[in-house]
Amino acid sequence: MARAERQIFAEAQVGPDPEPRKFAMGAQLLRAGVVSSDDIVSALAHQGREAGRLPDVLRARGLVVERDLLDVEARNWGIRLIDLTTALPDPRLIDAVGASNCLRYGLVPWRRVGDVTVVALSRPEEFRRLRPMLEARLGPVSAGLAPARAISAAVHAWRGPRLAQAAENRVPAAESCRGWPRLHRAPRVMTALVATVTLALAAPVGFGLGVLGFALLSLAMLVGLKLAAAAAALRAPEPQALPATDAIPPIVSIIVALYREADIAARLVRRLARLDYPEELLDVILAIEAGDHVTLEALNAAELPPWMRVIVVPEGEVKTKPRALNHALDFARGAIIGVYDAEDAPDPDQLRQVVARFQRSGPEVACLQGVLDYYNPRTNWLSRCFTIEYAGWFRLILPGIARLGLVVPLGGTTLFFRREVLEELGGWDAHNVTEDADLGIRLARHGYRTELIATVTEEEANCRALPWIKQRSRWIKGYMMTWAVHMRAPVLLWRQLGPRAFLGFQVMFLGTVAQFLLAPLLLSFMIVPLGFHHPLFAALPPVAAWTMAGIFALSEVANLIVGLIGTSRTRHGLSLWWVPTMKLYFPLASLAAYKALVELATKPFFWDKTTHGIFDQTAASKG
């Protein structure tokens, strides 16, 4: 062992526990001339109101240089700084504690000196609490101090691949789609496909009538669910902003998964900086895929604030948003975990509203879903239709579904979770391309509830036809996978959800997929009023034909009601005359559905990336 390294070992060893010196941390900083008295008074005032650590308050508000702060903190606790960049930790010691535990607790076992293991921590006051766990795995331990970013970088340097594998397999296999086979490796599916084609060729009219019957039944069920949800939402009292409670607000960690976002990175930083939440309690993690140098360079140019950090997601078998979220979860410090998308612009008071709702809710409320809207609704016809669709879904249908006690299929952003529940369920399914909707089902299966909260996040409407189809195909593919995964054990699902929620799950997932796939068949009956012959219509008895016409009419009425009421509840002021044009908008999803079906058989885990940053919020607001 080199002399310098022996000196570091000797200096890093302290007594049984690191103990603070005679002076408080603020006094030590003043004595060292690191901060001014005015800055200390300001930081202590925030610390008293928000219960944050004084060093974290100073960091978050940019009142101190990191190196100076660490020097004073090390002296205050009677321990030495450990430079993890020049002397990496022993990976065997990391394995003894577990890489995920190291990230969760902000520590890394560094080196063993004799019988004592030196553990580098970013929060030395946690050493006493963590010591029993550390000694059970490492034997006698002593504490050292290192920056949080250096600790995570050291763990990542040695155990990045293991962390990547863990992120891909957190969800139990029984509730994950990671074992999804390709079509040529699924003999039962191939057999069913051959049998279906054979039946269609042998009896085309009879087969067509059977498919038509299923399409009409699923449409009728969806219309019924839509009207019931709308009625339930309209009966609910008008949502009000919640006042703050007297409870101490917790740390909130926000995870944003970014990939190829060179045009959005700087704008994202500006938008999240508008959040009105104490900076020392705000922990924003930007999860960037390894090798995504474009996004990393853009973030470096954006000058990230102290409360925002970049975490690199190591290479793995799949490259999906949920895998990045799982990896970032181990780095998060908050008791509440939130998820935003790259283009999001949340209401400034959103986090305060979320914290107040969680503090007023019982432990069974594990997730809060915010309202999603668009900041470019007038870009073109497609963006107007997308805005109308979201208005009806998030302001009417989802609140109604939650009020009816049904399973809430989550949206991919403006989601907030109790951390302990998220970890209990294994986070997100890294292989599911609609990880949000899947997680909503798993929350319900395990007895937890999701509530809607009246706070809005605006994002960018995908208003170009081909990217819209690609994005929608990913959503539909995920719905297909989610339904199939949770129907592996239908009896168990029935018991966990209950009869009503089980039926609602079938309508929302199987019914929605069926409508997208069978919409061309239903639309083909539009030729009948024009005098053209339709073989299936000719085979229908008059009662069936009138029943079909009635279902079609009721469906159009339901869509108009939801679209008109939902749009009227937004702040965009869009003309309601755009709502009837949705009749031309929804058939686009059929193209997406067939694309999804092909991908489900050939490349089920492929994530068709949506490009963001095409339309700037500022420019859109002026249009």
C-alpha cells in the first residue's frame, strides 16, 4: 500500500460514530469564512420552515462552493474527505452491501483496513442509523465523507451492468411481459392464427358476422362506460386547490427520462425551474441513456441548477423509458416520486398540491395523476383534435373512472407515487411500452388506489400524421401486452380487482384494442346509405340492423358529449365546432393498431421514439 493511501486510511478511521464538534454547522461555516452571516440567516430560516439539512439548503440555493462545504462538514464531524475519483472503492464491498442499497442510502464501502471497512457517506449524520445494517454485511465500519455525485459515480463505474439488469427485472415475472415470445416461437398463437384464417376462408359471411357481433358488443360496452364515467365526473364536486397542511413537507424526487432531446433540454430546465417548491426539498433526476451524447451536451450547455442532476442509464437488453425510470429510482432521495416527460410544463404550484393531497390521504392512495393538456392546440387540425381528445379523457373520463372505483390506466407523465409502494411493486415493467397503464393495473391488483388531482401539466401535441401514428401504435401495443399479461391468471385477477373492476378492465383494454382493429369493418357500413351493397348488412335481420344503427348513433352522441364538455373545461378557448371533426381523427388510430399488431409479433419491446421540441411553448402561445 502506498504511503499516501495509508495516510488516507488512517485519517478516515474515526471512533465508533462520527460526532459533531463543539460548534454547530452554521457556526463552523461562518468561522471558516465560507458563507456570509446574511446567507446563513436566510438558509437557517428556510431550514426551519422546510426541515431541510443546512448543507442541502446552502447547495440548493447556490450559497456555497461544494468543496468548501465538504471541508467544513468533514471537520465538523471529525472525519476525513475521501477522493473517490483517484481511489475507486473495492467492488466486492459494494456487492456485500448491494449496489442498489448504496445508491438508496448515499454511501459506498470504500476500502478495508485491517478489520475495519471505511464507508464513504454523503450524509454523515445517517451513519449511526445505518451502522447496524452495514456491520451485518461488512463487520466493523468507520465513516468518511464524499460528495453524493462521486458516490453514485463510483457505484455506477463498478456495477453499472448489474444495475441495468436489475432495472430490467424489478417487476415479478408473473406480472411482467419480459418473457413475451416472438410469433414464430409461440405455437399456440400460430395455431390459433391458422385456425382463424381457415375459418374466415371457409365461411366468410358467418365469420364476418361473428366478428361484427364482437365489434358491436365492445362498442356498446365502451359507450356505456364512457357515459357512466362522464355522469360520475359531472356529479362530483368541482375540484378545489388544497391549502397547505401544518405537516413538514417531504423531499420530492422528479424523474425525467430523456433520449435524443437536444432541442428540448434547455427548455425543460427553464420549465421545471418554475416549480414553486423549496429547492432544498426538490430532487430532479434527468435519466440519460448511455451513449446519448447529444442530450448530455445540451444539458451541459443549459447550466443545471444544484437541485437537478444527470444520471446515466447503462446499456441493457432493452432501451425503454420504464427501464430508465427504474434505474433512476435507486438514486432518488424523495419520499414522493414524480414522473414528467421531456416537453412538460407543469403548473408552478403542482408539487405543493401533490404533497397536500398525499398528506390528507390514507396510505391506500398510492398514486396521484395530474391533468395533461397541450400548449400548442392551434398548430393545425391534428393538434386541435389531440387537445379535444385529452380534454375529454383527463377532465371527464378518467375522473369518472376513478369515482366509479374502477382501475385507472395511468398517463405517462404528471404521475406521483408514494415511494414505499412503488418499491414494493417493483417499479415499472421495463419491457412494457405503456408502463404507465400497466402500473395502474398493478396498483389496483395490490389493493392501492389512484386519484386524479386538479393540477395541469401542458405538453407538446404530436401534430404530424406519421409521428402521431407511431406514438399511438406504441400505446396500443402496450395495451395489448398489458391485457395479455394480466389475463394470464384471470381467476386471480377477478379476485384481486373484484367483479366490477375486472369487467371495467376488459372494456377499457380489450374493448379499446378491438375498436381500433375493427374500426374499418364498422366504417365499411357507411356505404350502405349511399346505395352500395354490403354482404354482411344483407345477411343481418332487420332487428340486428336497427340495433347496429342505434349503437352507432349512441356512440356518436357520447363522443360529442365528452368532447364538448371536456373542451369547455380547458382554458384554450377552442371553438366547439372542431369537436364533430373528431369523426375523421379516430380512424387514424386503426393504422396505428395494425402497426402495433405487427410489432407485437415481431419486435414487442421496440420503443418508437416520439420527437419533442418541434413546437416551442413560447411560440405556440403567441399563435
